[in-house]
Amino acid sequence: MDKFITRERRYTRDHEWVDFYKTRTVTGISWFKLIGFKQIHRITFVQPCTGFKREGALLATIIGSDYQITAHMPLDGYIVKMNEALLQDAGLLISHPEDKGWIAEITPWERAHHTRLFSEDAYNQKYKRTT
């Protein structure tokens, strides 16, 4: 992602993040939700991969050695595309969970919807990174 493009990052209570840019919005799962994963075997995207989804709708299932987790829509909106790079290298979720490991590009139903999400500062204060 271009470092000169301003973004506003927000987090859900279930540790999904969403980056609001001027022309696009991307979402994924935070490093905190991935604690305990040493390796990810595969990611399975919900079908259909595009179209309108409600907040909380399943986006993907991430399967590791010992357990699996799910990623959900952080807000109401349209899925524009999924990050197909994760199908080839699901490890991006561990190595780059909050940039290259994004899960979906979405168009929010309404811009003001993000105000119910944690700000990046509030999230970072609540969940301090220990590694």
C-alpha cells in the first residue's frame, strides 16, 4: 500500500480490522486474533466471494495445525474482491496480517458506520503487542 495515502484504521471487538482510504476499503484480521498460530495450512473464502454482506457475515475460514478461526465483515457493505494471494500463500496472514495479509476489499454501505468500531489508538492501548 502506498505510504503516502492517508488511511483510517478501525477494529471490531472480534479483532478484524478495516482500513478506510479515500477510494477503497480493505479488511483483514489482526495480529492479536492470530496469537498461537505457528502455521496456516489454508484459507477458505465464503461463496459467493462478491456482493453485499451484512456486518458479522462470514468472509473466510483460516485453518491451522491445531485449530481454525473465522474472519467476518466488519461492517455492512459490498465485497469487491478477495485477496487471492492468500490462496497461494496463506502464511501472509501470519507474516503480514495487517497489510499484505488483507482478506477482502469492500465498499461500505455507509461511511459513518465505522464510528462503532475501535479507533487504532484505542485498540492498541487495549491489546498491547508483546512480541
